[in-house]
Amino acid sequence: MPALLRWPLLWVLLLGLGLLPELARASHIRAGDIQARIDTTGVNPRRVFFKMVLYTDNVSPVLENNVVIFFGDGTTTGRPGIARSTATPLPIPGSPDTSLNIYLFEHTFPSSGRFVVSYIGENRNSGVRNMDNSDQQTFYISTTIQIDPLLGRNRSPVLNAPAVDKGAVSQVFLHNPAASDADGDSLAFKLRNCMQVPGGVDAVLSASGNNRPVPVTCAGYRLPNDQRVTPSITPVQVPYNGVPSSTGGGPAIFDMNINTGQITWNAPVLAGFYNVAFVVEEWRRTPLGARLIGEVVRDMQIIVRATNNLRPSITVPADICVVAGTPVSGTVTATDGAGPGQAPSPITLFAYGGMLPPATFTQTLAGPPLASGTFRWTPDCSNIAQLPHQVVFKAQDTPQSPNDPPLIDQRIWRITVVGPPPQNLQAARRISPVGLSTLLTWNRYQCQNASNIYIYRKENTSRFTPGPCETGIPASAGYTRIATVTAATQSFIDENVVNGMARGLDRGKTYCYRIYAEFPLPAGGSSIASQEACVTFPGRSAQLTHVDVDRTDVSNGQITVRWTQPRTASDDLSFDGPAGYRISRAQSTNPMAFTLVRTITDLNNTTLVDTGLNTRDLQYTYRLEFFYSSASGPGAQEVVEIAPTASSVYTSTVPDGLTNRITVSWRYQVPWDNTQRPATIYRRSPGGSFTMLGTAPTGATGGSYIDQDPSLRKFETYCYYVQTEGRYEATGPLSSLLNKSQERCAELTNQPCTPVLTLLPTNCDSLAALPEFPTSSQRYANRLRWVFGTTPAGCNASASYYRIFYRPGNSGPFALIDSTRQTTYTHRDLAASGGCYQVQAVDVSGVRSERSNIACQDNCVFFVLPNIFTPNGDGRNDVFRPKTASPLRRVTFRAYNRWGVKVFENTTTSETFINWDGGGPVGESSTSGSPKVVDGVYFYQAEVEFADSNNTKRIYKGWVEVAR
């Protein structure tokens, strides 16, 4: 053995004493794994408690009284190592040849980070068929832990089922480790080669103090179904109706389900010992996606024997979903699969799962003919999770002949636990400064571990009724989420916030609400939705009905705006105190700010004639505010009800002299429905007046019409306007709302050719490599160039000048930013390089080409932090901030000292450049009396969201030295 070879003298002495035969049987380790749990007492987040479980061969006289552990940080227990806590026979009938050994130990790590904690055993038990000379190979297992303040006091997965199991030749072998995670992390299961460390513990201890084992695959290792393991026998499948099912005859399989951990070996062909290893990956679900935070490697042994005994068959309940607090009870049964000439034997039932205890499983009958047991569990709020809990049930028979090994069957029962619905949701009308609003109240949510309450609203009642275990609110129910509040909240005021502005709710409508609870990651999960609560606001709100262009002119244009009167519950104009209308105007259909045009205090006056406008070139949007006092008398609070905005209809034309036609297009943004009736197009020919030309269907925001009248003549000018007909209701005074656009004229001539635009890309790598970027004097510049294209056919490849259009993102309207006579252009002094451009050619007659292709580029994505700053007040390097950074949307930054204590966090995520001045809750005080951290190294994590189109999110981790 390797340990003995290092001591030749001892080897000779043992030969003389005649002890070599005993030592030849000293190989003893069958299986094992290591579990980890960060200190939950609150003393030190870098203190970790471990539990290692080894399964050993009782035939061997070697006792693993002490074990050497390597902690992955360069330290080790050294010899003699950790003393064994307990050693008991494996508590499974039919397994008197295996002992269960428990080792408990702890370690305090020097810092945050990723550490591989490992054990090397010397040696494996002999006779393992799927590797060479197993008793001459060491045994290696490990657990990978991640110490990170952002992960909290994490616990590794626990493998609840024993790591030694038994199977039979020519019968399907099943095993499930019954893994659970107390933190609710997601687990993934993957087969891995059995590993060893050449030279064992002493080789690692003598390697210049490195104390970091380097494992390699065991010599000759193969999966048990590999033909090379049984070269004289071809392994094949047997019929099996489980998963994966088989009709038999195909090549043998050895498979592990990545989601459940179920191992299926179909089927062993030769008796003996087989070892396999697998890793249980621990994935933490976060708002930024899943993150691998730990691994547990188990090396297990399968003992296969030749027998006439047949496996039992187990039946478990169907998968279920329950509300937390609901008792769960399930009956598990099994029958024995006795072989030819054998009588059925009694069956022992087992249950493994993370909820055991407090859940219980009690066997009530052993059979034959039927074994039975009852599982009972009352899950509470802490058990609510997005993924189901798994209980692994195993049935093991008791053969009458001692030469026949006990065989098993097993199945998984999945139990999903969801949150109970919030109770007593009530909706009441109220008046707030922004107008009508709803006061929602509900009982304090009974699960205090919930994180948020989601609030949903829809107009009119819904037919949605949650299923027995249906969580959340599906999109098909017609609700819209309007708010998110903390789980401790018990009320909310709905003021109908749109784009950050409260506009109040509408009179004459019924609003219905539901809420449900969400639970925090990593376990996640949701509750069933509450009962619906509705509120009706009597009367009718004031609403815009017309934005009608009366006159087209560049400076003296005119638009008539009309609206309806508001009505109270009694359908009159009875409002306490002063009341009136405020009408505001803005340019474009996506306005950022409105300008007040007029205030009207006569509630019967519902018309505004707006003059002095450039209706030829501009489109206007109007906003109506109805205001009144909530009570009579001085000091009464003013209430404002804001109606949905409405724009004018804006018409544009594109002449095509080659095909002798003119395309007329129009657009609008209005709260009424224009789609039910076609738009009417009017045309004025040279020397004539406007006459109706035709009609065309129109959509939610506009439409188009092609005038290809044979009477159109080239180089003549034709003028058009469009009239839409909309409605709020199918019949009545609001069923026919006519609105005209401005007039738009076009000369029927050949257009300039459409330019083809190229945007030269920004060299992001060069910017990231600068010593500092951006400084106060550094700005982005985008370079454009273009050539004439060939469309439309017959177009003119000449232009008098070019118009440059720009928008800062990948969506939204373009804005005209400049004109040039060149075919190149540099857009300078930009805070970000991202954006899109178009170019339009204009000929000497003022005829414009179609706009070019849209050329876009995204913002760069780079973020480089320094590793030192000197907050000594000398004006140089006084704050910690990125050396270089591309445009950022938000940054959440946290710094920790070497004990994992948070010393700094930016108080607002809008502070994208961090600008930490060395202040913190610990250490000395500055001259100003504010605390600051002491000099030293600090670890940080920066959660960065870039201002690119993908909202790229990245996490940067590292260290920085504070040196004054």
C-alpha cells in the first residue's frame, strides 16, 4: 500500500511479525461526501461547520479514527487530523457489512472567495470492478463553497439517502441521493469520474506547504455499463416501464437525471463492487440570473449480486400542490417481486427528504402481500418555493435465503408548496389632489417571509378564478400590474400613475383589483391571488373629443380643441368651490413637457380655438385638466383630473414622378377609436378647390393612401388633407368625432435618390485602455458618411444639401439635428456613442428623398476599477471611482473589510461613478468628525447596469487598497 511503501523498515517488521495478510485487507472505504454550513450564530460569516460522512467496509480491521482535511485556502488539519465523532452500522436491513462514520469539524477562512474543501482516504476497498486495483488507489471527495457577503450564510446541499446501495444481476438498479437544500437553491446532478490523489495525504503535505490536492481520475475508471468493465459479457438492457423505459435488448445504460438526481442502471450483468461519483451543483437564483455557488461531490458504491430474488415494486401518491399550512398525507405501498419458487417476503419502507423531520413517515404494514406506510407533513410558510419538494421513497425486500441480497425499488413524490392568498382585500373611493383614486386595504399577510405584494388592476370585473394551486395572475385574466409594495404593507392608494405622473382615475368606470404575494430568492415562489375587489366611480370624466386643424400656415395656423363636460353621480355639474379647465399644448405625439395655453372657469365652455401655430410643419398634442375644490370655503384642497392626451392628425406626402403617383400618409395619437370608420382623403389640383378623393382604412396610430389618378401631371403641385372619424361609443353624441389634418402639398417630380448611410463604429477597446475616461473634457463623436443609392428607380443622383436626423436610442422618434452640403458628417460632444442616424437628400426644388437606411451603434460596455486610492485630501485620487467606464445606467457598490463586514454602500444607484471617499462605519474619524475606514485592503462587489440597448448587467468583484 502507498502509506506502507513510505516506511520500508516498518514493512520489514510487519513481514517478520506475520501481519501482512491482515494489512492486505486494510482497504476499507466504500463511499462518502462532505456537507458545509456557514456559521448561523452571527459571529463570523467566514466560519464554516462541516460534516463528513464515510461509509466503510466492516471486514477491514483498519479504523478511520482520524481524518486529514484540506480546506482549499492553503491550510490543513495535518496529522493526526479530525477525530471521528460516531461509527455505527449502516441503519438499513441487509447492510451489516458497512459502517456509517461521522466527522464533525469547523474552519474559519481568511477571506471571502471560493474554496475546495477535500478529503483523501487511504484506501478504497478492494474488488471494485470498474477501476484498476481499487485497493491501491486513494479515495477523494470534495465540497466547493463560496464565501460571499451577498450570499448570506449559505448551506450546502444535503444528501439524505445512504451512499451505499445494492442491486442484482439482470435487474434494473435505481438510486436517488435524496438531495435537499435548506436555502431553496436549485440543484443539478451530473455524473463525474471517481477521483484519486497519487501519493495520498503525505504527498500533499510534503509538497512545499501547498496543501492543495490535485486529484486525477482513478486508473482504469469506467462507468459500470461500459463493455470494457465486463469484456466477456455484453451488457444489455432488460424490459423496464420506468424512466427511461425500455423494451430490453439495447446496450446497457447508466444515467443520472440532471433535475431529480435519479440514477438508473439498466442493467448490471456481473456481480461485484462498482463505484460511481457525481456532483450536486448548487445554483442560486438571483434577479440577475442563476449563479453557481457550490458543489458537493459524492463517491458512492453499488454492490451487485447474482440472485433469483426479484425487486419489489413501490407505488407512491401522485404529485401534488398544497397551500402552506395545509396538512399533507400520503400512503405508500409496495409488493414483493419474489423469484421462482420463492415466497413473497416482508418489505421495509424508507423515506428521505429535506423535510424529514418535521415530516414523518411511519410504516404500518410490512406484508406480504402488501407493505404500507403513511407520510405526514404540514408545510409552513418557510417551505413555500418555486420548485417542488422531493420525497424519495424506497422499498427493500427481506429475502428468506441469506445468500440472496435485499433488493429495492424507489420513486419520487413531488410536493409543491404555494403561499395562501392575501385576505380581505377592500377597495374604496377617495379624492386626492390628482383627482379620483382608490384606497386599497387588506389584512397583514400571514407569511412574514414574503418579500413583496403585487397589485393588479383592470377595468370591470374579471371571470378569472384561481385554480386550487394556481399562483399569481395570468395575462389572460386581463389585469395589469400597477404597483409593488413590501409584504408588510396593508394599504395602497391607486392614483393611476402613468409615465411617472399621477393622472387620477376616470369617472363613470369600474376598477377591479387583485393582489398576491411573492417570496424572495433563492427559493422564490408565489401565493394564490386574492379575491377581487371592485370600486365604481359614478358620473363621467371630462375627455378630449376634437383636435381639428382649421387653418394651415407656418405662423398663423389654427386648431380647434373640444371636450366633454365632467358629470357627477347625479349627472350634473355640481362641484364644490371653484372649478374649470386648463388646456396645455406640446409639440409632437410623444411630448416631454406641456405649455399652458388657457384656463377656462366656465364649465359650459368646452371649446378652445388655438391660433398662431405652425400647423404646416408641426404636429400638436393637447392635454386637458379639469380642476375643482374638494370642499367649499377658503383653504380647500384643489383636485385635478387629467384626461388622456390627444394629438392633431398630421399628413405627409411622398411624390413619385417615375410612376406618376403620390403617397399620402397620416399619423395621430388619440384616446378615441379611429379604426372603426375609414379616413377620408381630400385633394386640391392646380387652380381648383379641395374635393373628396377617396377613403382608406386607418389603424390605431395612422394610415396611408396612394393617389395614382391618371390625371396627375408631372411638375404640377397637388395638396391634400385627411379627415378621420373616431368614436368613444357605438351610438350617441360621442360616436362620430371628425378631425381634419393640416394641408400638405407636393410637386409631382422625380425624387432624389435615397442615400445609403454608414456609421463608423466607436473603438471601445481603445477607450477602455486609456489611463482615464471620460474626463470633463472628453466626449464621444460619431462619424457618418453616405453615398447615393439607386432607389427609387429613375431617381436623381444629385442633391442641394442633406438633412441629418438622430435619436439617442434604438427606438423613438428621430430629430433633425443639422444640415450639410458634404457627404460626411461628425456628430460631436456626445455623452454616449450609442444612437441611430438617418440622412435625407434635398434637391434644388426642395423635393426630399426618402430617408436613408437607419444606421445604429450601441454604447460601449467597459468598466475598469483601480486597485488603490488615497483619500488624504490632496485633491488627487481622493475618491474610488472607475478609471474608465462606458455610459452607465446604475451602479450598486458595496465594500467589505477582511472580516466580511460591510463598510460602504453607495446610497443611491444613480451615483454611477461610486465616488467613495473612504468614509465608513468603522475606524478613525476625520477632522470633520465623520467616520472613515482605516488603511488596508477592502473587497468589493459592483453590480453594474450599462446604458446599452440590452441593459447589460455585470458583476465586478475585486479588492482595493485604501492608502493615506
